Amino acid sequence: MLSKAENELLTRVGPGTAMGNLMRRYWHPVAACSQLERNPTIKIRLLDEDLILYRDRSGRLGLFGERCPHRQASMLYGVPEQEGLRCARA
């Protein structure tokens, strides 16, 4: 039987936790490509983080934090460009 401390160590997957750091070293399937056909951005919750999965106009996929670093707007409403995703409030 696991102690409370061992249980915490194994079940916490947020940023900066032991198990979270380990799990971030591996690939995780998060969506099917067909999900991006109708809308080029999808909100994903993975390892206790809110992320945005997107496809830019070149067809490349990207994944990063939900909030724009300079205005804190949701990148879910971002505008796909040739090389990336632009904040909708820019």
C-alpha cells in the first residue's frame, strides 16, 4: 500500500512535479488530425495544463499554452498565419 507521500509523488502531473517532469519527456496523442479540419485551433487539457493545438497555413501543427504571453488573450481565437498563430487582439 502506498503512503500519502508516495501517492502524491505518483499522481501529481502538473508543471514542476516529479511525475509531471517525467511524463513531459514522452509523446502523447491529444487529437485526431480530422478535428482541425473544421476549426484550426482546439483547446486541449494535458498533464494539468490548458494548451492550444493549432494548424498554421503551411499545414504544420503547433501546441502551446492557452494564453498569449503579452495580452493574456486566449489563443483559441488566434489567427493562423503562414508560420504560426497570431493573437486575435494584435
